[in-house]
Amino acid sequence: MTLSLADGLVRRFPEAMRGDPEVRCLAALISSASFVPFVLLRDVRRATMPHGGLAVEARLCESDLVESVAADGFVLHGGARTELRHALREALTEEGVDLDLAQLRSSMQNGLDLLSPLLRLEERVVWKYITEADYLDACDRELASVVRGITQERRLRMLEWASGAMTRLPEELLGTPSAWLLAQLCRAQDLPHPQLGWPDGATDEGLFLDVMHFLPQTIIGIARDGTRLTLGPVSALRPIGIRVPATHPVSVRVEWSGKPDGQVISEIDRTVKSVTTGKGPVTIVGLDGRAVQLSAMNANELAPELREQQQVFDRLEDARTRRRELMAKPIRLDVGPHGYLVRLSEEPAVTAFMPVSAAKMPGLTESPGLRVPTGLQRVRVTQVDREKQRVSVSRVRGIVSRGNLVEGQLVRAKITAKTLTGLLLDLTESAGLTVPQYERVFGMLGKQDLPASAGWVPSYRSVRSYAIEEDMELDVVVTTITGGDKGLRISVRLADRSDVPGGRLPDGLSMGQRLWGTVVEKFYHGIRFDIEAQQEDTVAASPSGIRGLVLNTELSWDGKWFYGGGDAREFGLVIGDRCELVVVGVHELTGEVALSLKQVVEDPGQVTLRTLRAGSEVDGIVMRRVGDVWRVRLEPWSAMTTVPVGSFKGHLKAGTRIRMRVRHSDPATQTLVAELVRVHTGGT
């Protein structure tokens, strides 16, 4: 480190931080990382203080600048980290400071590679803030990539990082448009977030609209008296409700003849605000671009929207007294959930409430969770509350019938719900029935009939964690049909693949074959690919019309994926990525081509088992006790070994990280027996 930079840093430190300048200066140079791996500390110290020695690193780790220390790195105190970043930024802008940033950045790379992708992104954002004069646009672009991942790829768990990152990022960066959008997304997921004002700078309109359509909606009330338009929470004084994105603050743009460009009105979800619009037509535009048109008012008459609302309530009250049936489409679950919100076909401006008790939909309204049914439902109005503007309905049940279903019939059905004890399948179409004239027909595929799946043990886990998604289609055979007019109970089993048309690998594909595919869909339990046609003597690839499925257990040899504990939506592939795959068979449930990404390379765990010899030491994670041995997974692979219980006097727990010494290794059978050396720091 040059004397000019060291002097510039020390002058800018608060008085309480000026002790031990070497330690403070080294801390400033690594302050861009929220978590500092020891490798990063060592590389930065060698690049900037080659003669400082290990003593400087030790003094830093023991100083009051450090909040906590882990086995592989440490975290600086938040307040100290902020001061260090500000001091380094100001010092680098001072004339005469000699520091080769490109060389320093190169020396930091090995340490930064040890961070997770999101922590690396966070560090890049802070580094741009520290080293670039015009940093806002560059930082905003980095954060915008996170917003796109959340809204376009539905990677919602990125918001957990964003929630914490906004407490660590420099305050200046929270004024960017992307930071504001991240705060709104965190709010929608009930995650901690800062209360940010309207962002400065130009906003990517497409990205902004993506977020606004992603957010839930809230209702604001409006009223007109011929002179002023009043906006605020819905009440008897503001009975007309309009839906707008639930941002903080809630804002709309009001346009009228006196101000055609509009006036932005904010915080109308908590306070009442008004604007002079006169009797002419008014347009209210939400942040999502949706507009509500209010017609011009006539003298001495109610506002047209209020008059129309009263007419709607009159019609609904008439339907209630006459017990007239209406058609309604379920929209979503009500908060709780205690019921459904439905939209009436004859009154599209009305959203009615249908309690669970009035839904009468067996299979969809039972534990472990409600499901929103598809298609139109017949309902009757049960309550019209004009003061609270609340309309309640109950569903009218259709005819209960098995249709043309018979025991032993092979059908293809869609998964409607995953319950604790099995998969609920919709057999209505296979039965030849139409809704809502007839009740939907459901069949239950029990837990005991599901094939084995890595990471899923029927005796310990419910079917809700089974590696399959709702809305997938399965080939099943009807086994039993019981019940009558009050309700049917239908059980099904999986069809044998040999009995299902197309249940074998398509022509041209074989087990173990390598091919190329393009990512088309990501969901929790796997990734779906478009398989490319096999073409000879040509570079261009074309779709074959065949799709294949890679379950999360076939994504990587790493234990997290091998045991089915990873969310495939977080795997490092995005829609449109192209990669090599291996055919491993036909998916037992869906009949799709089963593919593997990890089998493109040999299992590193098995390679390790072949190379380890007696006396070698290796790390592992305790899995479970079986008799008089512990089953231990070699870290970080999926290979297993055993450790005799008697080799350790204490008590081990699942998940404990230990050090082992190999006692016996048989490369032929790839079996390994080891003894415990020690429990790693933090283990039990």
C-alpha cells in the first residue's frame, strides 16, 4: 500500500478508528465484501502489504472491527464497514493517490470466488460504489439483474438475500430504481425491508411494469362531489373501490381536462387526499398502467360510478331474494385462507367471497391446504352488505356421477393437489363429464403406490415433498369406485409403463445416450428441456419435438442435490441455456424422457473411494446411526462410509461435520470403513 493512500485513509477515519493504521487500512481494502473469506484477506494483504506479515491479519481478526468469525472467514461490524467504505471511496478520489486497482482486483479474485453468487454480486455493487465516480447507473444495472431473476424466473428465494443486502449496502445505493423495486418485492413477501421514497433517476419501464404486475393488489376508495375527487382507504364516504399495486407508498396518477399530463397522488392507502377535477371525465392510472375511466357528472346528480354501484347491489339483492343461480370464476384464496374470492360473470365489477363451508368441494377444501378450482362455478348470493360493500355466495353442487369410469380403466389425469397421504388426480375429463353441470371427479393415488424417490422416505415424509409438481399429468388405472349420490371415493394406481402408449423411450433414443437440450421450464423438483434432434454433418441444432425432465437429484453429484434437498429453480441454469445431457430412462410417473445432467461426468465420490487408502484422512457429514455404526457422507460428494460407534465416546448428531481416518478401503467393491479423528469446531 502506498503512503499516499494510507495517509488519505487515516485522515478520513473517525477519531475512534485511527488506532493501528495498518489494520484499519487493510480492513478498508476488504470492506467491499459483506463476508470476508480468509483467502481474500491473505491475498489482499500480500498485494498491498507484502512486508506486513501474518501479524497484521491476526490483529485485524482480533480487533473491534470484526463482529464475528467463522471457520472460513469473518464479518466486519456494520457501522465500521460503512465508515471504512466511505473513507476508501474518498481517499481514492484524492489527487496523488497511487493504487493499481486492476492489479488489486485481480489479486482478490480467488477469495471472491469462494462467495456465493449473490454475495459476489453484492460485493461487485459495493466495489463499483467505492471505485467509480459515476456509480449509480452501474450499480442499478447489477441490482436490476436480480429483479429480473425474481419476476421473470420466479426465483423468490433471492429476496431473502435482498432483504439482508439492503441493510448492508451503502445508503446512497438505496436511492436507485432497482433498490426501490427490490424493497417492494420484499414487502410483498413479508420480508424485512427499508422504507424507501420514490427513486431518483430513469426507470426501465419494462422492468418496472414486470414488478408492478408481480405485486399483490390493494383497494383504494374514491368519491366525487362535482368539484373534487377524493382518494383514500375504502369507507362509507369513499364507497367506490379500485385495485392498484400494493406498493409503499401506494400511488396513482390522476388525469383530467385541467391537467391532461396528470398529477401523482401518493400515500392514499393510509391518508385521505383530494384534487380539484370538476365535473368532467377523470382517468385514474395505477403504477401497473391500468386505467379507470370515470364519466362526466351531470348537475345535481350522483356520480355515474356511484349510481352504477347502487344498481349492481340492487341486482344482486334481487338475485338473493329470488335464489337465482349465477356463474362465478374463483380468482384466489382469501387471506387465512378462510375461503375463496370469486368474480361473478354477470357482474364482472364485483368480487364476492365464498367461505370454505359454502364451497362444498371435497378434496379441494380439505387439509393440508386449499386449492383454487378452475373453471366456472354455479353460485347463489347469500348476503349483500351495502355499507361494507361485501357480497357473499355459496356454491351450487352439480350432479354426482362416475360418468363412464369403470374399474380397471387406463386414464391420463392431471395432479390437482398433493396431500399428506397421496396425490389427488382430476378424472373429470376421463369420465366424460362437464362442469358445472356435474361435480368434478377425483381419484386418490396413495403414498404406498408411489415409486421410490431419492431423498423421500414414505415413513418420515408426506407426499407433499414428493418429487413431482401439481398440474403434471400421470397415466393411472382406476382400482376401486365406491360411494353414491352424496359423494364418490375413487382409488387409482400407477399404470405399468409397458401398458401405456408411448411409455417407452422414443425411437432414436437409448439408455446412456448423450444429447443436447435447451432449458424451457424450471420448477421446484426439476428442469424441463427441449431435446435437440440428432443431426449428422451439421452444426445447426433443431428441436426434436421431444421434451425431457431432469429431476433435482440428477442435477449435480453434490450432496445437496443428490439427496433431493435443493430447489431446482435456484440451480445455475436459466431459460434458454443449452447443455449436454444423458438419457437415463422414462420417468415412472409422467412418462417423459428422464435425463441426467450430473452423469455427463463420473461421480467424484466414487473416484474418491477408489483412490483413498488406509491412513488417509477425509471430512464427512454424519447422516444417521445404523446399529453399531454411523453412516457418514464424504464431503462434499454423495459417497458413503461407516464409522464404528465405539470409536467415539461422545454422542454424535445428524449433520455434524467430522474428520475421519480410513481404516479399511476396498477399491473393488468401493467400500470404506473409517474411525473418528475429531469433531470439527461448531459440531456437537
